[in-house]
Amino acid sequence: MIFPVIYLVLVWFLAVRLRRTWSGVGVVVAAVLVLVAVNQLLGGEAGPFGGKRASLLLVLLWPYTMLIGAGGAFILALPRTVRGEYHCPNCHYDFAGLDPAGLICPECGTPWRGKGWNPLDPEPELIKPPPAKPPRGSARSL
């Protein structure tokens, strides 16, 4: 009775590992087709393995097939984790625009060891904000 759980976990694990790829779609489709083939093989009471036990299995197997297919399709649609040049290696916090010298991740506390942390590297180009405009109606506007 543990086979359905192992099958579900295996299919969904492969869907997570291969999400957003054609091979991931192939894994989920193949898993659903295997279950449809088992459904057709049992074929209810008229099939070769007919009887009360087979019809009970069919009643449970169709929703299970739909669960694997729908869950696999949902997992395949999830975005892949994108690690950019300026992301924390631990929690993927985005460091873009921050000074990398002595930087510690505000989310998890991991020290930054990416581009710009080494003192021997050339000085990074820092972006300065534009100067603030004086408020309207002030005495300085001439």
C-alpha cells in the first residue's frame, strides 16, 4: 500500500528537479500514461482482473491519476530559482545597488563573498542619487 505514495513522491520530485523543461513535462505525462494504462488493464468487472476488488481499485485510481497529473502540472509551472550576480548564496536576497565592501545579508546574516568583496579587486562603481530639488516656493528659486 505504500507504492502509491512512493510513486507520487517520485513523480513530483522529478517534476521539481526538471521544472520548466520539456523533460519534466515528459516525466509527468509518462507517469499519468502509466496510471491510465493500469486503469485500462484492470478494465472494471469485464477485464481480465475483474471483480469487486478491481472495481474498488478503479474508483480510487482515477482520482489518484488526476492528483498526480494536476500536481505535476502545477509544479512544472513554478518558476526556477534564479541566482544572479548579486544574490546571497544562502537565502537569495538581492544585493544589487549595495556597496559590497563588508556587506552582511540583512535576511540571514551571511557575509558577502561575491563580486567586490575582495580588497584587491578594483573599486566598484557606486551609483549616487541625484541631488534633492529645493521645495517649491522657497526663497532660493530665482
